[in-house]
Amino acid sequence: MVNTEIPKNYTASPSSISGTPHLTINRDVAVDLDSSNAFEGPEKLLEVWFSASSNSLPAASAPAGLKVVPSEVWKDMLELVNCKVLSIVESELVDAYLLSESSMFVFPHKLILKTCGTTTLLSGLPRILEIAALVAGFPHVLANQAVGTGTAAKPYRVFYSRKNFLFPDRQRGPHRSWRDEVKSLDRLFLGGSAYMIGKMNGEHWYLYLTEPNTILTPPATPERRETETKLMDLPMSNSTMRVCDPCDDDQDETLELLMTDLEPENAKKFSLEHASAVAEGQFYQEAHKARIDAEKHVGDINSFPSRPAKSPKKWHLKTIDENTDVFSNTSSDPGDFMSDDSDLEYPEELTTEGHALGTVVSEACGLADVYSTSKYPDARVDAYLFTPCGFSANGVIPAPNGPEATHYFTVHVTPEPNCSYASFETNVPSKQTGRETADVIEQVVNIFKPGRFSVTLFEGKKLDDEMNITASEDGNETAIKIQALERQVARKGSRLDQIRGYRRVDRIVHDLEGYELVFKYYERFDWEGGAPSLGEIGF
């Protein structure tokens, strides 16, 4: 059996490096997880903020905020959502949960939950509010028993969004339509706003958000008029703008790419068959190099067996639960190179087949290079390859200058040709990477090669510099803010219009209560796939 306990002095061990994220695998779920029934790639995305930043937690809350909540409590909540935890990367400022259907990130002041398929994400929201109140100690009130909880923490802000579904008729619970989702959110929160962004008969994106210092719906609130979904299908004009105070976090920035119609041959990278072949090829490549090195040192070793007695420890593994080679499903058997009494020890992420092959895919497809360890030495990527295909990965990205900021990225891929889809989301600030947002988009698009994709970019408003320029020109502060925002968006938007190999089809810019929102939709120049598969049209 492989010893999966990693010694403290092992240089590749996350626990041997102070401040480096640490990985825990839930083997009961990870072993034999099958994606054969997966079909709905586009995810539901929920962000619940309980304070404006991790530095402004309420005095009544636990010092670590939501991070004080045990993982078992979150796992119970996720049962309501109909998904399970595969593994967890823990760090000082964020815990990243890789799920059977997408991801969850827990910061001291906010929770991000992203789930695909037929998960019932909003069914877990009342429980999230209850956990924040009873376990993390955030200020709370008596909640509406009709929504499933008696106590609920008062959120600072709530965001819920998703792309139009491909198979809306297969959704369950509150997710059968956008209108039902809005009703479900209105039962919890007062003063929410709902938007549909994009073309009703084309690719579009839905968004629900609350204002800062969200007010919970009182227990005795009678049936009230539902929130109207506003259509945003034109560029921003002054008349549609609402100028609010910026968020506390001056680096609050979230980029999301939603990609469909993946190039079929390229999408095979995210299948078990292809990843196993890549891993096997890398094994023999390393074995061949080891043989050449040995020949240089000890002369001709033709009399030796052509295969090494032990495999390079990076690739030949055994799971904790079954004495089977992780590459036993490949077309050629690399042989039993390791005896059961081997004392070799492996990084945690390489001790189940799904995680081992997920690591292979992450490195082979170029995902590991988006935020490379050369710039982010403490970055940690937790990846999983599903059977027979499908891929998920979480990245925890500590700032290179110290632990004062930790960001994330998350990737999910459904490669089947009839419903191919990939998503990439990150909150790593562009000014920290030293690259423009458009450069990150191009790098990600080159990995997945979609026929078309949409971009949403949320940024906390940062208008001080622009306002200083115009303050002397106009005494109207609101007008100054509007003019400053327009100039700022124009500069960023012009660069985003030029993604190599793609033409921009749609562009919408909007001001949303303290944030700038940019939505853009692109199609590849040589795309001949016809109209998009919408599935869901309207509300």
C-alpha cells in the first residue's frame, strides 16, 4: 500500500511550507465518481457577503468569520444543494472546496458557491444564513420560517447569476425558470434587483443582486409584488446609471468566461482515455531519461530489464481504498512497477485516480501556467478528472508579496460534443498579475478553443483618480462620477474588444450599485456552427 501520510520535512508537502495551502481529500466521494450522467455545464453562481471585506468583520462575529465553520457543517449544507465535497485546499484566508458539481470558496467575510448540473443551489441559501449566524456569530435576526430557517445572519450583499440553461426542463426546485429563482430570492431579501443581460433570443446572462447592507424579508411580510427583471441589451447611457459608494476592497474584481462549442479534438484533453495516455507517455519519457542518465554513469545496461523496478513516483500510484493501478483503464499496461511494501510517499493530490489524472490534465493543457508558480510560488491547484470525461479545478493564489491577500480561480469543463462547455472564473486582480485582463482571456480561450464565449467582468468602482481630473471642471459630483466612470470603462472596454481569433458580437456596460459590469459576447472568426443552442429563452 502507498503511504499517504506526508512527512513534515518532505519538500513537496504543503504542511512543510509556512503559509502554503493544504489539501484534504474526501476519498469516500472521490473514488469511482462517474460523470456519465452530467449534462448541464452552465453553472449557478451565488456570492453571499457578510461584511464589505475581511478587515471589517462585525465585532460580534468570530475573529476568523466564516472560516471558523467546520467542514462537516458545510458538507451537511451541500446535501441540500445535492452535491458532495471531493477535496479541500485550506489556507489562511480562503478554503477552496472542490465539489462533485463545481466549487465553493469560504473567506472570512463571504462565501462563493458555484454548482452545475441539476443542483438546487438556492435551496442551500437559508441554511448558509443560519450557519453564518449560529456558528460564525454574525449579527442575525428572526427569519421567515417559510423559507426553512428560524435564524438568519444579515448579509452585507448577495449576488446570484447564471448563463441561460441548455436544458432548462431538467432543472429542479427553484431553478426551473429565472422567474422562480427571483421569487425564491425575494422571499429572503428586500430590495433586490434582477437583470437579464444580452439578447433575449441570443446568448444571455441573468443577475440578481441586493444593495449594500441587505435587509432580510421580515417574518410577517405579506405576499408582495415580485422583483421585475430589467433587460440590459444596449450599451450604458447616463440615464441608466446609478452611482453608489465603492466597496471597501479596492481590488474587488471578478472575471468570468463562459465558453461553449469547444473544438472537439481539443476537448478530448478532458477525457479519461486521453489523460491516461498522456500520463503513461510522461511515465515512459521519464523512465527513458532515467535510463540514459544511468548509462552515462554505469555504462551499458542492456542486460537490465527494459522497465525500471520502480516507477517515477509522480505517475504510478495506488488509491487509498483499492490496490489498483490508476492507469489500469489505459489501452496498454505499464506493468506492476511498485511492490505493495514500497515506502515511497506521494503528494496528497496524487493518491486517487481522479486527482492524479486531474493534475496531469491541469499541467498538460496549460491551465497550471495561467497563474504559474514562477510568479506565485505558494499557489496550489486542486484538479479532478471525472469518469469517463469532465474536469474541475480550484486554484488558491496567495499574493506573491505576502499572506495579506489570497485569491482564487476555478475551472469546470463538460467536453461532450452535444453540450460542450467550459467556465473559468477568477478574482486575481489584474494589477497584481502585471497583465491586462484581455491577455488572461486570450490565454484561457487558447486552452479551451471555444466556438463562442461570453465574458462578464465585475469591478468595484475606483474613481478617485478620474474624479480629481474633472473636479475643477464641474461642481456637480454625480455628473463628475458619471463622466469618470465612462472614461474608465472606455479604456478597458476597447482592449477587451480585441481578442485574437474572435470577433466581438455584443457589448454591454452597466453600473450596478457600487460595481461596474462589462458583458461581452464573442464568436470565432471561422465558426460555422450556426445559431447558439439557447435552451432557455426569456424568463
